[in-house]
Amino acid sequence: MTQNFQNFSPKLSAQTQPEDADVIDLGALLAALWRGKWLIILVAAIAVLIGGYFAFFVATPLYRSTAVVILETREESIVNLDSVLGGLSGDTSVVNSEVEVLKSRGLMGKVVQRLDLTNDPEFNTALQTPKLSSRIKGGLSSRIKGLLRLSQPAAALPSEDVAKRTTDSTIDTLLGKVSIRNVPASLVFQITVESEDAQKAARIADTIVDVYILNQLEVKFEATEQATSWLSDRVAELQVELEASEAKVKDFNADADLISVEALQGLERQLKELRDRVNSAAITEENARQRVAVLKAATSRSAQAEVANDAQLDRLIARADTDPTTAQAFDTRFAQIEIRAELEASRALSQLRALRTSQAELEAQIERQSQDLITLQQLTREAEASRILYEYFLARLKETSAQQGIQQADSRILSNAVVPRNPSAPRESLILAISGMLGLMLGSGTVLLREARNNSFRSSRELEQHTGYTVMGQIPLIPARNRKSVLSYLAEKPTSAAAEAVRNLRTSVLLSNVDTPPKVILVTSSLPGEGKTNNSMALAQNLVGMGKKVLLIEGDIRRRAFGEYFEGVPERGLISVLSGEARLEDVLHHDSRLGADLLVGERTTTNAADLFSSESFRSFIRDMSARYDFLVIDTPPVLIVPDARVIAQVADAILFTVKWDSTSKQQVEEALHMFESVNQKVTGLILNQIDPKGMKRYGYGGKYGSYAAYGAKYYRN
């Protein structure tokens, strides 16, 4: 037996499936929401009811009152004291700093103290009557701690600590009810207070503004006092420093032999002239020394006459070589010239040394005078700087002293808080709207989560994309009262949607291999209850309707389910035929509704897988293929027993049944993988027991439900 796999395209599916998975199907999303519309409406209605109950019966009315202040960036001052107590600049950092000052715990503490909010139950939560839920929670907690012996008597706190804790708690509550807002692109601050009492809200807002402005004045007074004290100390220190600096200048003038700057400049000019003379003397000394060296280097009379450059030697050189007297006169003259040159070189060296000594003494004198002058100038500058700094701080001290009585705040009130007439919270309409939106979101999320957790197949397209196999048939749920009524329904209603779906399945199976149509057709599923037996019988019945001779074999020998469909089936069946205990003609059963021969299974102690893999079973299938046009074998579920995989080796076509909206994707994958593990490929899939109304409800009407509606109009049952 061979199989044709023209309808198998797993590679194509594997390529297209990820692309489809990445695309959000908006239509499917909306359809899922529409299917769960009643749940969404119910959740939204419950949320609105809860929100309405809270808004109208539970929430405490709250009132808001706002006071407005403006920050003054210019301060009219009698004296110029910007560097000590100048007005605020008004830039972003200053504005943000003032907002933080308004929200500071120190300022709020003064408000709490002025209004005695520690004795107000709204702000001191310790004075409030505990709610029922709080009392129950506290009682349970105490009881549990008592049973577990975890609670210990708390040590009594000092009264100061108790008062501080109460004040801190009240400040925290007040901060939670106060909001500070800076109007954009302005120096205006809005101080808003929320309270259960309208007059109290306005009173607290005005008090915050008053304390804020008073705090600015206090800060300025304190800063003025600190500045005055510091300036007084600093002026005294600077006066001492000035007196010390002036004393140093005076003492240095008395001790040092100082000259003026002009005299020092004259000495520098003398030094320059002396350096020029030293350079000239050095050149002269060098020339004299070189002349002595040249004279001493000349050894012959001709060379001596040449380097001596003397007229007398020039006259004597002509006869010096021939006349001894002339030669002696030449030598005497040259010796005189040489002695005179040495004397000139000695005088030049002495003069050079004397000039250099004078230069060094003059340089030392200038250096000493310059250093003394620099020291004097430095001491003079220090004394002058001390005088300037002293006079500056003295002037600042006078200005600060004059400023103490004329301080002004950096802010002023634009408008006082107004007692509100109506509560600002709760806003019933807003609470109802938010509750409704949250309910819609929660309901929609629940519906989508339920949809996302679905792990079954609801359309042939989903099944094909997930498995890569072609869906050959889509069988609707047959409206039969019991299993015995299935064949009667199909026989009595040949134009029904179910009968037409079976015919489509038959056509797809026969066309799966046009050259060699399959004769041995195996029908199976993943698990029991998916309708594979119904499909086997319906397919066999439909093949008989073509005038074909069909044998329906019950391959699920463990259950013997055919007895629930037919009456009067023999006790013996397939096992007896294979073992030779009975003839085929004696165990065959023919049913008029089915129109085909029926070979039932029977219980045996032999392992079913061994039986179906035996040569006797193969020989039996070959014999039956010769006697019948088609063999339809109903096999056990794949995930339960291995029988279907064994029988598949003799089948021409394998039809795998998947129950609509029931069989999980993992079960289908595992079952198909079992076939592939033994080199058996499923010919096609059957999406079974489809609920047409459910298809429309799940948004797949175009894939099955609407086509069935056209069929219902075309055929008349």
C-alpha cells in the first residue's frame, strides 16, 4: 500500500505561519470583544455601581480654597544693600526654591501651631473614631499576636516624644491636603487647601500665606542682625591689619638705604654702558692673545716676517739668510715685537678683569636696591589694600545698621482665600466615568485573556496554518439524539449541511491521488470523543452511495464501539477471521442504513499492536482490497494506543479527526508527530463537530457558517 501526500505542505505553512502570527488581526480582535460583549457590559455595570455607591454614599465631601501671592523681584531700599539683602531675582531656580519653602515642614509646623491643628480630628488622625474595618483588622492582629506571643507591652514614651510625634503626624496630614502651584511664566503662587470644612480650608490657606510672608521678614531681620554682627567683627579685624601694615612700611623705610626709582634707572643705564665696555675689552684681549699665539707659532724667518707685519723685518729678511749680522739683527727685532705683543695682551686682560669686577659690583648694587624697592612697594600695596578693604566694610556696616528698621517682604498677597460654596470632591460624574472606563477595560481584558488562553482550533485556516496539513473536510455537529441516529439522519437528509460536508470529504479523499485513488482509508484522532467513528461510518455510507462496495472495519478492538451504532452485530469479528476460527462470510454484518459490510472487532488477549503488524493482517487487507472497492478502518486514538500507527502501514490514506473548539494544539501536534516518527504522513485533516452558530459567534462565519447558510438555501431538507 502506498500513500500520496499532495495535500501535505508543512514547509509552506512553516514559512507563512510566523508572518501571520506577527500580524494583529483587528477583525478577530473586535470579534472576540463582540462575543464577550455581555461580560464586558456586566463588568462595566458593576464597576459603575461600585463607583456610584462610593461617590454618593461613602466619599466625604471636600472643599478647596485658594490664596494667591506674588513674588516681588524689586525692593525699594533707602541704602544700596543688594549684596547683603537684595531682593529675589525671579529666575527659575528662585521660583522653585520658593515653592519648596511654601511646602516645607518648618512653615507647615508654624501653621499647625497657630491654628492648633493637633486638636483637630481631621488633621490629627489619632483623634478620629476608628472605622469598623480598622477595628476588625486591629482586633484580629492583636488576637494573632497574642496567640503567637509576639506582642509585648510597649514602653511608655516621654511626653515630649509623644507631642513631637503628634505634631509630625499632623504636619504630614496637612502637607497631603495642601498643593502649591506656580502659574506658568509668572511669579504668582496659588496655595490651595483641601478640607472637610469650607471655612477651615479658607482659614488654613490664608494662614499659610501670612506665615510665609512673616517668615520672609523674620529671615531678613535675622540676616540683617547676622550681617551687622559679622561686619562689626570684620571691621575690627581689618583695622588691626591696616595698622600693622602701615607700621611695616614705616619700619622698612627707616631701616633700608632706599633710592628713588629714577636713580635706580640711572644705575641701570651705567650698567648697560659698562657691559658694552666689557664686550669691547674682551674683543681687544682676544685679538692680543691671538697675535701672541701667531707670533710664537712662526718658526722660520720668512714666516716670522710675514706674521710680524714689520717694515724693518721686511728689509732684513732679504739678507738674513746670507749675512750673519743681518740675521742677528732680524732675530733681535722679532724678539722685541714678540715681547711688545705679550705686554699688550697682558694689559688687555687686566683691563678686562677690572671692567668685569666693576660690572659685578654694579649689578649687585642694582639687585639690592631693586629688591628693597620691590619690598617697599609690596608693603605699600598691602597697606593700601587693607585700607580699601577696611573702608569698604566700614561703609557696609553703616549701610546694614541703617537697613535694620526698614525691611520688606519679598512677596505680597494678591487675593485672600474665599470660602467655597460647593464641594470640589468627590466629582460624581468623573467617578462614574472612570468607573465605567475601568469596567470596560477590565471586562475587555478578561475577554481577551480568555480568548488568548484558547488552545483549540476554530477554523480550517487555523488548523492548516498550525499543522501544515490540508483540511479535507469540515463536518458540522450532526443533530442526532444518539449514535444509532447518526446514520439514519444522514440517510434521511441527504441534502443537509452534514451530508454535504461528508460528500465534500469523500471528494477530497478521492482526489488526493487522481492517478491511484486510495482504497484503504484509515480514520483516527488524538483522543476519544472527537467523532472519528461517526466520520468513518459517514464516509463509508457516502462511498456506498456512489455504487461502490465498501467494507467498514472496526480497528478499535479494545472498545467495540460499533455495537452502539448497530443492532444484531455478531460476537465474532476481525480477530476470529485472522486467527482462522471463523470464516469472513460468517462474521460479516450488513446494515441497511449503512449499505456497507461491517466487520466488528472483538476482545482478545493478544496484543493489538502485534496483531495489526502481523503478516496475516497484511494478507487479510490485500484480500479485502481485491474483493471491495474501498476499505474504511476506524482505528483507536493515536495518543492512547499505538494501533493507528501500525495499521497506517497498510493504509492508502490517513484521515485525522480534530474536534472543533475542543482538541488542543499540543494534542494534535503530538499525534501528528507520532505518525511522522514512523514515516507515515497524514493525508488530510477533518475538522469535526463544528457548531455553525459557534462559528459565527467566533467570527468565522465566512469560513464555514455563511457558506452553510448558502447551502441551506440551495438544498431543501
